[in-house]
Amino acid sequence: EDKVVQSPLSLVVHEGDTVTLNCSYEVTNFRSLLWYKQEKKAPTFLFMLTSSGIEKKSGRLSSILDKKELFSILNITATQTGDSAIYLCVLSGGSYIPTFGRGTSLIVHP
Amino acid sequence: GAGVSQSPSNKVTEKGKDVELRCDPISGHTALYWYRQSLGQGLEFLIYFQGNSAPDKSGLPSDRFSAERTGGSVSTLTIQRTQQEDSAVYLCASSPAVDEETQYFGPGTRLLVL
């Protein structure tokens, strides 16, 4: 049974749309929740969240963690075709073995 | 400086053959991870090295899998007697220290076992 569940599994939108990706988890003995973007093979770092309720922003992307309800969301506003990728959520820092979700595949059509 | 590099980028082999996958982490990074990603799946942890400590091998799926890290830098993942289910992308990541959660990933090796 997956301990980190991402939803939706896939999403198809048009440029300009806003998307919200979800990551819910069962693990509690972790230090950080991280989001990565995987376009071809190598995931690239987006955000690291350690505290509940503090939003992190980078351009059109933002993310927040809710440790009480055990979830995080990643928002992308005004999507572009370059946002097409798999977005991975991972819990890390507790046992030093990162626990990854299966990812959300986002496709942005022009 | 250079990022994490992996070689080969693609490998096609026949069932039963042995393969070696190489990872060069970012210079100075003490932690190194190997993951496997099968089609449509998330990243599956395989093994973790931290400095000169004994590696955490708890994710290796069978005794056909082994890894070593020489001199605290380059790592090699070896798969003996490959099976078709070993086909996947093998990703390596490094981080500056064990308590540094951000990992820097290499481009991966896509392994296909025929």
C-alpha cells in the first residue's frame, strides 16, 4: 500500500489554465516534503516544505504543506507547454530513505 | 560545477547477462542514492551510501543486485543474471550530507533486458 499518494495520476489542460496537484501521505516521521519536476529522466528540485501553513512560491508555481491533514498541494497558474512533465512528491529526512509518490503526469496543450 | 552524471545513458542486454551502471556524483557530496523507476511507477529506493559508513541496502530487490562506491565518490550498480523485469530507468542522486534533503539527480540509465 502506497504511503505517499498523488492525485490526479494524470491531467490534461490547455495553456493558461491553473492546476492543483495533490500529495497526501501516511508517514509522519519525516522532516521535509519535497516536490520535483521530471521532464525526461532526471527529476529537478522545485520546493522543500518543512513547516505547515507556510506557502513557498517560485514564479507561477507555489506549494503549501498541511501537517494536520497530512497533505501538500502544488499549484501552477497560467500553465505553459513547458510545464508538461511528471510532478513527484517525496517525503524525506525521517529515516533517510526518501519515500516517493507515483507522480502526476501533466500535459499542457497549446 | 558539473552535475550528477550517469553512464551509459541507454543499455540493451540479453536476459541472463550482467550489467554495470555507473554514477558520478557532484564533487563533495557525501550522500549517494540509487533508485529504479519502472514505467508508470514512482521512484523505488534501492541503496544509499553516506560517506564511509556501511551502505543501506534495504531496497535492493534481490541478491542479483549489488552496488559499491569507491573512494566515497563514483558508484557502480551491478545487476547479475538480468531478468526482463529488471528493465527500468535507474536513477542516481547525490546530496551534500545525510541531513540535506534536497537531492540532485543524474539523467539516468535506461535498461532494457530482452
